[in-house]
Amino acid sequence: MTGRGPEGLVLCSGCYCDQVIHTSEEDQWKVEDKFTDAYGIKVRCGMGMFNVMMAMARAREINDFRIFWEAVHKLSNEKFCDDDGIENGTWYTLPSDPPNFGICAGCYVAIAVPLDISRFFVPKRETQPAGTKWRCCFNLAHPRIQQFLPRLLEMYHTHDTTSFDKFASVYSSVPVCPRDQDAQNKHWYGWMDCTICPECYHDFAVRSPLATKMDLNNTLLETSAMCEMYSPRMRDLYTKCSETSPCDVTELLKYSVQRRLVWMQTVPEIRMMLFRAKMALNQQQFLNITSSYYKQAGMLQDINYGHTHTYGAAGVGYGYANENLLQGAIYAQQAAQVGSSVANGSAVLLVGHLEQQWRAVE
């Protein structure tokens, strides 16, 4: 469905039923035949864009759809809020201008303006370097979006930027915790035997007396490291060590070394086995598709031309009307063999056993 909005704005039938029907706006939309009757093309529903969805939500909330139409018309003149980022864009930020925080002009006109919070955003003073892409902090692909949205909602209800500003000033520049993934050339807190990522440090560890005893303080490590403090077990141990008098990190470091040893013995092997299984499933899918192609070609050949003799091969049997059917059977057998290797019971048991070992100390 398309409406009186800018060219290219369309809704799928599901979103039209959910968002437009019974709003008295039905006459503003019409069926877009060139998309409805088309095959082999992909069309993005307008409600699949967060800023358009927010403008519609605000219009429905106050039952004034002029807000929606004004927002989407302004949005059509701005650069698309791309998941990969925007090059040479126009950016807005909070008055304190937190580092690495900004929303694109599209989200400003379609989110901040309809929600009546545009006065809390100002043009970003920092100039975007040429050839670089910045990702909008209101884009759903942003790693902090799950934390930004509740604070956006709070700012909308309270008309107070304090919470949002305080959070953005710290976490906009802090990478997401890598958890049990190896990370290289990253900044770390803690100790060499117990590395803590910046997010877990600011979120948890900084409030402890142990924070003053750390050997690493936002230190860049070129070697591989993983965060230890995402784990509830490690956080409990960290808290216990900080409550001793005087606070002593010995027990924490001792357990962390043991934990890493178990990680090295289990997690890489689990990931390798899962990777092999994924590759095998992809191979099986390819073989099944190829088998179907040859079988279909063989059946059509037999229908159109018949056959005077049959084909066969050891392992797949005999009696196939033509070589295409035989080749299809060979590929089908190979797919079955790959599938049986993926579903190998011993491999499943081994993964489960290794996972139990890791979970016991994680």
C-alpha cells in the first residue's frame, strides 16, 4: 500500500492492517499494483524503518496523522539511516555533546520532532571526516540501541535529559563486552590474569575498593584477551574479595587462571565442531539442491524421449532411465552421508560434555 506520502513510501498488507485500518486514514492509502503484481523483487515496508515506525506511533497516540505525513516528507529529503552507517551526514547530539554519540537528520525529523523532544538535541559540533561512516545511535543495528531506547522513552515522558546524557557520556565510547570471545588490540582493566572490559568495569567493577589495586587501567593489550567479569560467578567472587579486610585479589586471580584453562580446553573445540557441522549442513543443502535439479531433468527427459536401456552404479542401485536420474541419485546419497555425519551421536555427546565442563566454571 502507498499513500499521500513521498515517493517510495509503502506499507505491506500486514502493517497496513495493523497501523492504518480504523484510523480514518484509509482513504489516504491505495494499493501499489507495480509492487503487488511484481515477482522477484524485494520491497522494504516503511514500518521496517524505526524512524518511520516511531512517527506513526506518535501520530496514533495523539490521533493526529499530520505529524506522520510531515515527518515522512521531511525524512524523504534526508539520507537513509543505514545499518552500516552514513557518510557525510547531518548529525545531532545532546547539549553536552557526548563523544561518539549522534543521531542522523532522518531520525531527528522522524523521531525527535514528532515526540516533541527536538529541543533537547543540537547540531553536532564535530565535523565528520570525509570518507568515514558514522552509525546513528537510534539505528536498530547500533550495539547500544537496547540501552538507548529506555532512556529515550524516559526523556520523552519526563522532558529531562539527565539520565540519557549521563549514560551516553560514558557508554557511547565504550565497546560492547566481548564476553567469552577473544579480542585483540583492545583496552582492558584489571590484571593480566583477570582482564575486565571497559563496559564491565564502568558497569560493575569501578565501584569496588579493588579498582584501585588494578594493574591494568584502560591499558591497550595487543595480545588476545577475554572479559572475565561478565560472569555472575566471577562478579560474586570479585565482590567477596573486595569485602575482605584488607581487600585481597588473590582468590579471584587464582580462580580466573583456572577458568581460562578450562576455557582453552573446551570452548575452542566446541566452536570448531559447530563450525564443521555448519559447513557440513551447507554442503548437504547444496547436494540436495543439485540432486533435485538432476532428478527433475531426468524425469523430463524420460517423459519427452523415453529410454531404451537403464543406468546404474554400485552403491546407488540400478534401473535409472537415464544418466541424469542416476546422477541425481548419487548426489542424494552423498547428501544423506553428509547428514548422517552431522547427526553423529558421539559428536553431540562430546559437545554436551565439553559445554558442561565450561558451564561448571563460567
